[in-house]
Amino acid sequence: MDPIRVGIIGVGNVLNQYLDKIGVHPDVEIVALADVNAEAVAKRAAEYSVPKALTPDELLADPAVELVLNLTPPNLHAPVTLQAISAGKHVLSEKPFATSLEEARQILDAARAAGVKVGSAPTTFLGSGMQTSRKLIDDGWIGRPVAVFGSFANRGYEHWHPNIDPFYSPGAGPMLDIGPYLVTNLVNFLGPAKRVSASAPRSSETRPRPTADGGYDGVIDIKTPTHVTGSIDFESGATATLIVSWDVWNHHLPHLEIYGTSGSIAAPDPDHFSGAPILRRGEPRDLALDMTPPGGGDWRETAITHRDDAYRGIGLAEFGHAIRNGLEPRTGGAFAYHVLEVLLAFEKSSELGRHIEIESTCERPRPLPSVGPHEPYRFD
């Protein structure tokens, strides 16, 4: 197919994670970058040999741009996405899809009216580590999934991130920033969620603001929960226990483990695109898989079933394939809305002191076809 022509709005910290390996996806062409910082966008365009360095308005008016990748700060995701839809562009946004369900509904309604496709990162569930884990589940290696444990916990980003305040503002916090990696992969593994129960405190009202020389310069106002723990019940009958936190200095918690009636899988880091799942089965079974089957009784690293060099650009390639072929992207609007509703339900459950029923649903994303290390990526 003709390459999908992509314009990117926002040239901050995450841009390199999309463009460093974009060459493995020849069906994606980056035609323009845009930012409100003219100096920064010119520098980044030169760095990645992108032909146009524009303002956001210029990019949205450019007929060469078919798909907008929205890499603006989280509080701007919905407004910029809506502007792009008004300009007739398809939009893939960084996570979160929006910071409220009202904004997300506006996006879906606008996209439907304009006849364009919208979707949201994270796209790590398209990487080899998570697709191999998905194949293990689908092929029955652990029987029926009944429970999951997932965690992301650290001390926060203020020790390295240059623009930290938005992360501690309403509509942000660890659940909307790092929670999407867990919830997106869980919906990929288990299908749609049914209800959420959670507790979401914050450990302090302020934090010291570190400086580059090791000192401190004032404080950061904390306006969002910083430690969130709770559970998700899925329509399939499985349950998941999650912890996401910026109040934890150190821990030995697993990132993501799936427990079934016949065994367990320790999946790779859901913030990464590669890594081999580790499998332990209750008893050996003779299932036909395109891999050397691990035996029962011990934790065994499994063979990777999918090409192992994906990075965040795989989301653009999959989205472009869907546009060209009239398909719903695996990261599409209904999926993104459902994940967002689950994420927001954690804080709502804590505030109201009860389970929160999830009103939306979505299709479980189609698995990617297995391809070898030197074969083109496939998205059919």
C-alpha cells in the first residue's frame, strides 16, 4: 500500500520513541513535525530528516498530512485531537486518550461525524513480548485465565523529567500516566472489563522540586492521587489486582503475571515492546505451537513468536494499515474509550467507596499474525 503520511504535533521527550526505529515500517512516511516552540521543532526536523517544520495550525492545514500523531501534554490531548478531526485528519494520540469521559465522547462523536478514525497509545500490546504472551494464552498453555497481578511503582518523575508539574495535576497522576500500560494489555489478554474497586490516596500535598545540581527549588503541588491500588473484574470472569504508584522507593513486585487453571505466565515489562514471557505450567500438555514447548514444573523462558524490533512506530503502521483497508485500528476509538473509562473508575471508586460498573465495552483486539525476524510486519 502507499505509505500513510503522518504529521506529528509535539516534539518533546517521547518523539524519539516513535522515530528512532520508524525505518522498520516502510509503510509509514513522516512528512511534517509541528510544535509551538519553533526552535525545538526545527531542530527535531533536522535531526530526523523530516521535510517540514511547522506550527500546529500549519500542520493541520497541510493536505499532505493524512494521520496526525498527537504527542502534546496530556491536558492538550483532547483539544488537539478535536482540532485535527475538524481539519479532516485521522488521529492517533499518546495516552491517555483524554482526561475525562466527556472529552472522550466528544472525540468519538466528532470522528464519527467527520468520517475519520481515532485511537490512542499505548501500543506496547502490539510488540513481540505481549503478542507472544497473548498467543500463549489463546493457545491454551495456562488453561483458562482466572487472575492477574500487575504493578508499576516508583518514586515519581521529578528526579528526571524537565516538565513535572502536569504529571501531578488533575487528569494526570500514575493511573492515567502508567496505568494505561497495564489496563491496555489486560484488555488485550482478557477482553473488556466489567467493574472496578479501588483505593487512591496521595501521601502528601507537596513534594520538593529537585534541581539539576542535586538541590531543591521550592515545591511541587500534588493535586492527584499518587498511590492507586484496586481490582478489575472482567466480562470473561477473570479478575486483576493492580498497583500503580509514585510513592514507592523500591520493590520486588512483578510487572504483569497471568494465572490460569493450568499454569502461569510472567509477561515482559508492558512498557516495552520486546522481551520473552516466562511460562510455568501445572502439568505438561502436548499442544501444537510454532515454538519449542516448555515443560511443566519449572519457569521456562518461551520462544518469541513475533518479529522483535518493534518500537512505538508500530502503532502508526497498524493505524495506517487500518485506514488503507477500511478496518478499525486495534488501538481504535472504542478500545481507547473503554480503557480510559476503566482508568478513571479507580479514582471514582476510591472517592465513592464502592464498586464502579463499567458502562462501555469493546472488541478484544485482533492478535497480530506471527512473522519471522526478517519478514515484513503484517496487520491483517
